[in-house]
Amino acid sequence: MRKLIYQGHVLTNLDGLTDSWVLIIGEQRRTDSLFELRRQIQFFEELGVLPQSKLELNSDAQTNVTEKPRPKLPGKK
């Protein structure tokens, strides 16, 4: 099984054939060539209809974490 992450979306290929890549977005499962699935991802991102990818969700969660200010140590400027 091969996996490829393209712009935060996971593409998998179980059969090893060039036209059997699978893209799962929400409830939808699309099987096509790697070129066609990449084209569809770009098209749907331009339309703004794709849900946030897992990578975007993780980066949002990390940026929302607030850090406490570190105390200044004596002798350091």
C-alpha cells in the first residue's frame, strides 16, 4: 500500500496501479489517477468547498495554544 499526502489530503493506492489512487474526503470516496485527483483537489480548493484537511486542523490547534510568558533569568539581557 502506498500513501501520498498532497496539500494535506491523503491519497492511497492499494493495488499499485497508476489509475487506482483513492481520495477520501468526508463521506466521499474517489478513485482515479493521481493526476486527476490532484486536479480535483486544486479545483475544489479554488471553489472553497473542501473541508479543512487534517494538517490544517492540526496547525490551527497548535496556534491556538497559549503559552505563558517565560520568566526572565537574572544575569541575562
